[in-house]
Amino acid sequence: MNTVEMGQRIRTIRRARGITQTQLGACIGRHQSTIMTMEHGRIAISPAHLGAICAALDVTVRQLGSADWRRLCDRGVSLGAAL
């Protein structure tokens, strides 16, 4: 999977969870603009950041990379209260 596709998946799941880029950035210790850049595939996401993003979105790296990843958007989980 390339960086653009990974970023699109992260963005789609983040939005489905009702989490802003700013909130996700705060969870992983990065600025909102870094999250935006990652979601647009302009920079590669390091393994450490990918793990932190997946933890914040309550998904595993394996789930994010799976063919049926879109079902993760149907879980109705919102981590906004945990932020």
C-alpha cells in the first residue's frame, strides 16, 4: 500500500470516528498540519507514528491494511471523549 492510500484510509476512519486532525495530532504528539500532510500522502508515516495513529483510532495496523478496512468505519466508535 502506498502512502496516499494509507493516508486516505486514516482520514476516512478518523472522520468516521468524529475525531479532528487537531485531536489526532494531540494524541500522537504531532501538529495538525503533520496529520494533514500524512493523510494526503505527502510524507511517509513512520512505524512509530502508524502504531500511535492506529491506537488512537482503535484499530490495528493489520486491520488498516486489510482488504475490508472500510467496515472499520461502521463500528460507530468515537474517541472524542477520550481525548
